[in-house]
Amino acid sequence: MLKRMVFAIIAVIFISSLPQWAYGREQPKISPDDRKALYLKTAAVTDVPWYLLAAVDQYERSVRNIRRDLPDAEGIIGLYFEPQQWTGPLNLNKKDKNILDITLFDGLGKDGNGDGLADINNPEDVLYAMAEKLSEHGPGINNIKLALWDYYQRGKTVEMILQLSKLYHHFNRVDLDGHAFPIPLRMNYDYNSTWGARRGWGGLRIHEGTDIFADYGTPVKATSYGVIEMIGWNKFGGWRLGIRDPQNIYHYYGHLRGYGKHIKKGALVKPGQIIGYVGSSGYGPKGTQGKFPPHLHYGMYRDNGSTEFSFDPYPYLRAWERQERN
Ligand SMILES: [Zn+2]
């Protein structure tokens, strides 16, 4: 009896200590080295650099894990082909693995591991098929961009994939998962859960973020790895900037007093890097400030492959704060 109780207590402690802040649904544990090895292997036999394969793969993984109509990415590869896309639109055999049939029916399926079959469930075949698709117009980044356009038919998606590829290229690894709290913990700051509250200025809007109140000039840090996607003045956000992270999440920092060193569009950042300073800019024409107390407006947005939507950053902020404190 005592033994069982002790076991139950240990089990509860174990379960409650699991990280609950992981994005979306829980990802299976796959070694980043294995993943990168697969990208390198495929890159070696195609015209597509490994970091572009990594970017397309990660983009699709992020979309799959938030869209309910697609199966979650559970294996080493996040890429997803519809069975009919793989075997060919007019192919009646939706499970076809025969390369000749698939080619005849204009399917995208390919044999990447040399076993003579184009298997939609084999990661090497799937990655190789994507690399072939991306080489359709020939080698070089401009041709690959064209192929990405053809395939996704969405400028935003192409932009996100190219940004992601820059991150992988620069850091030369695929595990870019670290996070930081946006305000140094030793500074004075205060925040509450305010996402979804109503806002009056400039028409009725919903508050898409968390306000972290702090003194003028308090450093603001990047909360993740990422690429600066947007920077400059906006009548609502004042001096603001947006960072796209490797999970394809967009982090918005508003009402800044100014920006950090080397912070410009396209720059790559690391968690904890200073990107700006707390201010009260916004709610008017360029340069307006002081219409409200100084604070950092912090927003998070996900992209589902066709549109972007806001979600509540508060639980993530709390988790990053806790993590840094320990
Ligand atoms: Zn705000």
C-alpha cells in the first residue's frame, strides 16, 4: 500500500514536471543531428542546399502541427504530400509505389533511397521528391524561388521559407529552440494577461498581445532565434519590429523608444540579444510618444499556410521567465 502511494506520488511529480510550454502539440524526440544528416545526404545528390531543404521541411512541419485537416508530422521529416499528388492526379492506385506508373501519371513521387520504390512513407523518398520539385527550373536560388512560387502559390510562404533557410545557413544547425524572457529579470517590470481585451484607439480592436510595463530605456531582448521580418514606424505600434522564429511564429514588439545595434530588416537574432528599448511610441503620426505609460507590447502570431492569427503570449512569457529564473 505504502509502496503504491509512493509510486503514485513520484508519477504525479514526474508528469507535472514535463515541459508544458512546448509549442502546439508535443513533438516526438528526434535527434537534430539525424535530421541534418538526412538534409545533407539529399542535398548532395540534388541541386538544393541542405538549409533550403531544412527550411521547407520545417515550414511544413509547423503548418501541419496547427492544421487539423492534415496528419501531424511524427517522423524525422515534416514534409507532406497528398497521396494523389504523390502517385499522380489520374492514377487510380492511390498507394502506388511504382516509379514508372508514377512518372506516367505525372505524380511527384520519387525514389530517394535507391530501393526501386517511391514510398510516400519513406523520409528519404519524400525529401528527395521535394528536392526534385524545387530543382525543376534549374539550380541556383532564383530558380529555387520560382519553384517555391509554383509549388506554394503564396508569396508569404516563399518569404518565410527563405528567411528560415537563412537562419539554418547562418547558425549551421537545425536545433534553434532556445528562448529568453524579453525584459532582463533584474529590471523593474510588471505584466498581466491582457490578450483579447478591447482597445479603443483607431477604431474598435482586440488587444493582440501582452503589455509588459517597464521604465523608459529598459532593454528589450529577442525571445527566440529568428529573422527580423519587419521594422519601422506604424501608427498603432510606434517604433515596432517583428521577428519570425524557426517554429514559424511571428513575435511582434511594439511601442519601442529605439532599436538595438545592427537591428535592421533581414538581420538574424538569438534569444537574449538586445533588439530595442522600452518606450511609449505610437498612437499617432511618426514620432508620437507619451500617450500612455512606457511598456513593451508583445504579440505572437501563428501562420497556418494561408493566414496569420494572434494567440495569447502570456503563458509562454511566464514559462520563459520561470525558466530563466531557475
Ligand atoms: Zn499592448
